[in-house]
Amino acid sequence: MALTTDSLNAMTRRTCRMVLSVGVMLSGSGASAQPACSNEPLAVQVLGSGGPHAGGTRASAGYLVWRSGRPIVMVDAGGGTFLRFGEAGARLQDLSLLAISHLHPDHVADLTALLWLSEQSRKELLKIAGPSGGGGFPAFDVFLRRLFDSTGAFPILGGTLGREGRGTRLDVVTVDATIGATSAIWPNNDVEVTAMGVPHGTVPSVAYRIRVGERSIVFGSDQNGSESRFANFAAGADLLVMHFSLSERAPDATARLHARPSVIGQVAQAAKPKRLVLSHFIKPPAFEASPESFSLFDLDGAVAEVRKRFSGLIETAADLQCIPIR
């Protein structure tokens, strides 16, 4: 049958509508395009693999530990993790612990969003942990009061502190962030969470080790890698997540906050995890005079520096990625 101009135009319009429809379904699917962590006996899901600068498609730092279809621990709540939390199909009422590594906004900015209206779905206390104060940063319990008490930034969330207002009541643990100090956050025969203070310039920062049964996961947090005791803290982990913000060409001043790739490789080689996941990448902002200092300037080259020193399995994180632990 011969095709007329009108029939060709009609076919083209139908094809365009089909392509647009598929595109909308894919772009709106969010977590549905990712492997479902809820189907794994134990897994880590990356909520945010990016850093403090806007641009690109990565949310700031955040992670979920899933067990038997439930997210039991969330580590960090940087900008964008509230969206990713929903895309992952997670529920706040399933969490046993929300652990904050330090008080830079790219690790804690979405905390308020997570807690807003939380009392509608969760009636039990929510254990929440964060670092002690120092270097111009308040202790974690003080930080929460400054947010949610009657004279704070969000007094409407006073219920989080057991006062008038909304929000799930929090069981607050302020972790000793002294470099090298270890603390038991959640001692339990089946699930155990410990913390260790790690060096991040003058910013109090803590790494977390989570043991679930016989498996263990370590979140290294923002650190410069100079504390030798961290390798013992992370030793033999099934999964070690290290933040990978810099390139090998980062200046010394920046490397006092974050570890260069060579240092991460050395730390991992000393700790000997079964798997190393690199996350918290920094995309150089447009105004940056030395873009080559950051990990996303040349990610492959930066990862190659780690491989020179760590002989184990290395993965680079992506938002909503599910990492089974078996």
C-alpha cells in the first residue's frame, strides 16, 4: 500500500507520542530503574554519591542499610537524600537508627525534611546519633535543640524533642568525635553499631561500623586518612565506603579535609575489606580555579591511583545503586 504524505505525518506523530511516553515513564521511574534493595537479605543503597556543589545528577551524601526488605540504618542526610529516600521505597517507620557523620550541610541538610510529618507514620522513638562539638560546631544534641526547640529554626518540629509540635520523638546519642575514640552506639547481639572519630580538618567527624549478623559495613565519612587506628576499625569489613572527593593533585590545604586517592588506597590496603566503594565525588564548580583538584575532573585517573595501592575489588557509587552483601 502506498503511503501518502498525510499517512506518513500521522505515523510520525504516533511514533513521537510513543517515544515521549516511554521517556516520561523512564524519567519518572526513579528507583524502579534500579535493583531493588528490598529484595536482598542484606544490602547497602546509595542515596547520594555527590558532594557540596550543585550540578550534575548526584545528591549529597546519604546511605541506607537494608535487611530483609527493611531499611534499618540510614547514614547521613545530605541535600537530595529526602527525594532518593522516597525513590528507594524506604519508610521512616522501619529505621532503627539515623546516624549523622558530621554537621556540614551536604551531610545533614535534609534531616528536617525527613522528620517533617514523621509522627504520622512513626509512633516509636527514633534513635539518632551525631558527633560531639568542637572547631566551631555544636555538639549534636545542641544542634538539634537549635533546630527544633521553642526558639529554634523549626519550632513546629518540637515534637522531636518531646515538646509541643510535630515530628517523631528522637532518642539522641551524641558520639565522642575525638579522633581515634570509639563508641558503642547500638550494642546488640544481632545488630551492632560502633563509631570512631576521624580527622576532617577541625570538623568533628565520625565513621560508623555496622555489624549485621556475621557481616559488617563501614562508612568512613569525610576524613583525610591520617588516623592509623581507622584501618583497625574498618579491618575485614565486607564493605568499606570511603569518600572520594579529591584527585591526587589536590593541594595540601584541601587534603587536610579529604584524603587523596593514594591515601585511600593505602587505608584500604591496610583494612583489607572484601569490597571498597568510592563515593561522595566532587564535581568542580564553574568558578573553581583548580578543577583538576577534584575527583570528577578525571574520575578514571583518580581511581587508578587507588588501584596502585589497593589490590581488592573497587566500585564507584551512583545514586540509588544497590550493593548486595552476601
